[in-house]
Amino acid sequence: KAGVTQTPRYLIKTRGQQVTLSCSPISGHRSVSWYQQTPGQGLQFLFEYFSETQRNKGNFPGRFSGRQFSNSRSEMNVSTLELGDSALYLCASSLQDTSTDTQYFGPGTRLTVL
Amino acid sequence: AQSVTQLGSHVSVSEGALVLLRCNYSSSVPPYLFWYVQYPNQGLQLLLKYTTGATLVKGINGFEAEFKKSETSFHLTKPSAHMSDAAEYFCAVSDLRGGANSKLTFGKGITLSVRP
């Protein structure tokens, strides 16, 4: 079974631009979560999608948004990029419930904002 | 609100020595607990998880962890470290509420170095 895939793996943007990251979950998984990982803050939860609906959201500004498609693939978008948005963005998929089901992580997208 | 504390950011051991990575949690309800490992330039991989039942949980690569409710701890151990164990390790907790409140809360992570 193929694992979680994320594209692109690396991205360089400048301040003020916007970016879209993509995540394809494991086949049959309906929940997709997004995390931001930085050296200073560690792993921080962004949001979770289930059946095309945002089910849970972390404490990030409205510049961070996401969506999920009917095939469970998910995208996240960051508008008006800031230097502090430079991070590794990780996507994780699970069967249904992120509290109880194991989350499987993708390799991440490394975003650098110049 | 649930939280995870991983004391120290870096642990260094000799090859063949015991590995002990500490994790303490806070949760208002019985938790599920997880340990993940992250190798350089990769995503996180599940090592083991505690749900219910036996408090000693065995995972992959020879790791195990013991859930101690009285101490609110879930420390990760491995009897004999191998060079390939060098990585970053994350402890995580979920509060089992599910639905709109479903999420994992991660600790800050501990970097494990293994000396030859």
C-alpha cells in the first residue's frame, strides 16, 4: 500500500506570495491532518479534514487555510507569506479518528520564505 | 487541555548502552499515548502506541514504553542502542474525545545521538 505523499518536497517563495501544498493520503484513509514543524516551536497542529469538512483547527492565523477533496486528497494554502512561515509542513492521514487511529505521516514539504 | 513534556532536548548514549527518553503527559481523560521517530529529512514514523490494556507496550526496532498512570509518564526505552537509532523522538497524547476535538498533541522532541 502506498504511503502518504506530499508535493512538492521543497519550495522557495518570497514574502507576500502565496503557496499551495498538496497531500495524498493512504488509500482508504478519510482523515487528513496538517502540522507545521519548526526548530523553535516543534510540531504544531494546523487543522484536520474529514469527509471534505474541516473538523478541527489549531491556533494559526486565517492566512493558513485548507481543503479536502472527495477522494480525500488535501491541500493547504498560505497567503501573504511571512519569513516566519518557513518550516517543514507535514501531512498525516488516518482512517477516521485522529484521537484513536494511528496517523501516518508524509515526508513533508520544506517551505523557505525569503 | 492536554499537554506533553519531554525533558531535555538532546540525549547522547554510547552504542550498546540503555536508551531512556522521558515523556510526561497531562490529560483530563484517559489518554492514548504515542511515540514517533523522525529521521533526517523524513516524516514521522510510529514506534509504538498505548491504547488500553497492558501497560508495557512493545514497538518496532526493539523499543518499548511503559504507561504509568500514577506518574503520568510514558517513557521510551531500548536495552541496547544502535547507531541507526540516532534520530529525533516525539511523544504525543490524544484525549480520545474524537470528532471535532480529535487531534494529537506532540512534545517538543528529543534528539538522540549514539556514540560509537
